[in-house]
Amino acid sequence: MTSLSDLPIRDDLRGKSPYGAPQKVVPVALNVNENTHPIPDDVAEDIVVRVAKAIGGVNRYPDREFTELRESLAGYLGHGLTAENIWAANGSNEVIQQILQAFGGPGRSLLGFAPTYSMYPLLASGTGTAWLAGVRDDDFELSPETAGAEIRRLDPDIVILCAPNNPTGTPLSLETIEAAYDAARGIVVVDEAYAEFMPDDQPSALALLPGRPRLLVSRTMSKAFAFAGARVGYLAADPAVTDALRLVRLPYHLSALTQAAAVAALAHSDEMLAMVGEIRVQRDRLVTELAALGYRPHRSGSNFVLFGGVGDPNATFEGLLEQGVLIRDVGIPGHLRVTAGTEAETTAFLTALRSLGRPDGAETESAAPVSSQS
């Protein structure tokens, strides 16, 4: 059988591994930061109606400029944005890939602050862009001073800031984003995939767009909108940026069905986002309960919690899996990551974790119920 090494693959791709998260059929899957709440029935019915209407025209190519979707996204984001400021693609990963195709490539570099989203270096590799890993402050924080110093030290062509950061959940201040933009000579991307899970009074990087043509804010409908299977990502930026992305996108890259489904979901944004509050409650519950169990949960503005103090991450991972609970080992020593699910899913995780014993070896009160903050 032919192996990958037998093929004339690009030299810079040899020895690399594709992105992958365990996909197992388990009762409680809390490993890939999905929104585990189902789409409301009335919203699903409207999506079906609009997609059915779009099917009637699938013999023709879709709107190449996905105009209605861009208008809907601009209306959802606010901040005075119009369709000219908006771009969309098949998930935020494709949006970032197109950014790298337009502004990166051979001889250019992308800087991220490790640990961060594992797709960034893979997307860089796929586009021939050099990956540069900057350092963070203690507890995975990123201050304006550290961000600016690392950018000046490494002098990248593109900077990407994950806000809140995946896999750590760490929020990012607008001051840090401003410092990064001021220090960078090229494009600065703020990946706000989890922005809707931040406190309501936490401003978005969207507020920084006016007067900053090199600033791009990426979003997704996969998380807060429970639309992971639909694959819709988007960004807001100066109209010149969307013109640049037209140079590298594939023709008709967003199907008519994808456009119809996304427009329908955005028409129900208030109802779709009603579940965000419930997820925040379960995330905060995880932080409280994990600390009570002797672990060290990190500050999170997302829909997941990274927790340290795990003596043997693999044993803990397997012990939970044996009880039908799947979480994520993200490769940070002594840490694991868990998505905030429904109240029942969160309870199942905490109950299973409690059954494995405290990480410090102290006795657990196995009969005590796992509380809910909801």
C-alpha cells in the first residue's frame, strides 16, 4: 500500500499531522467546544423552509457575493458596519486560510501567542507561511506590553490574536489589541470565535475597526449559534480587505444552501443566543466545582474551561471516557479542557470526575451531590 511518504508531497509538509480531535460516540461529548444545545424547533423549521426554497434553484450557481448573508451579518454585528465590511466562508478556518493566502505565503510569517488554537500553524503551513510562536505572561494572560514587545521582536507580516484564547479561555483586553496593532507593520487578525460568551459589558474588537484598515475581526456561527455543522465563518474589516480576499477565494465558495440556512438563523439571532446565558452559567459552575475538587481552573471568557492540577491527564481522560464522558487533552502538561454543556451534561462530567478522586489525594465525599448554579 502506498504511504504518504511515497508521494511527491511538498517538502515542507512532510512529517506533519492533520488537525484532528477524537470523534467518538459517547453519551456526553464535551471535547470540541460545540454548543451542545439543539437549535429551537421553530428556528429549525424556518431554516428548512428557506433551504427548501433555495433547493429549487440549485441548478444555478449561488450568489457569488452572498449579498443577503453579508447584509444579515452586518445587521447582527452592528457597530455601523455594512455589507461592504463583511466577508464569509465555510467556517472561520477558511476565513483565516483566505487571509493567509492573500497576506501571507512564502517569505512571509504569521505570529500567534502559544498556547493557542492548533489550526493556526497548520493553516500557516498549508499556505507556505512561516509560523512564529510568541510567549504569553503567567497563567496564559497576554498584556499590552508583552504583545507589543513580541511583535517588535519577531516582526511578523500577520499577527493573530485569539480572543478569548483557545484552548485556555483567556480573555483579551482592547488595550492589548491596540498595542498589537500599533506595534505591527502588517495585518492584525482578532479571532473572536467565542466572543458571545464574554460578559455583556466586555467590548468587542469590532469597536476598534474605525481608522484601522489593517485590523480584521473574525467570527463564527459554530459556537454561540449552535451552527457547527453548517460551517459558516465570517469577518469584519475595511472594504479593501474584502476586495483582497476576492482575489484568493474559490468561485461560488458559499453554497446557496449554506447562505439560506445562515440567513434564516440570523433572522432569529435573539432566540438563537438565548442559550448563551445558560452556557455561561454552566461554565462558571465548572470553574467553581473544579476548584472545589482540588483542580486549578483558569479564567475563561469562552464556552469551555481549561483546568490544571491534573496529575495524569491521560489516566483522567481515559477514566472519564470509560464513564461515557469525552473531554480534551490539548497537550498542555498537567491540564485538560472541558466544554460547558447543558446542565445535565455538566453534572455528568463533574460526577464522573469526582468518582476518580481528588488530584491531591484527599478524600472526596462521594455521596455528596454535585451542585448546580443554574
